Amino acid sequence: MVPIGHQPILWHVMQYYSQYGHQDFVLCMGYKANVIKDYFLNYRPTSNSDCIISDYGKNVEILGDQPAGLAR
């Protein structure tokens, strides 16, 4: 889970393949699998993206492009 920018290398690799239409990924995990699972199960695009929050938190607009295969 070595970061490049704000995202881990694995996220960047998955983003690259998602641009070519891959929607499903199989990750064979062993040691420290819980770290990878925790990252993707608790993934929130707003935590690493610029956003605009208005109406006292009722409206949240994420700025920038979200990867098609990884956005939730």
C-alpha cells in the first residue's frame, strides 16, 4: 500500500485497467490482506479529492474526474 500521491500503487494499477473496460478485479492476498481490504471497504472519494460542501453539509460536490471502475 505504498502511496503515489494520495493513492496506493494498487489503486493506480486498477485505475489504469479500468480505463480499458475492466470492471472486476481478483486480488490474491496473503500477509496483510486486512490492510488492502480495509482500504477498499472504507474507500471514500471525498477523503482524497477536492470538494465543495454547501447548505451546511447537505450538498457535497466532488471536483475532478473519478475513475469509472473505482468510483462508488
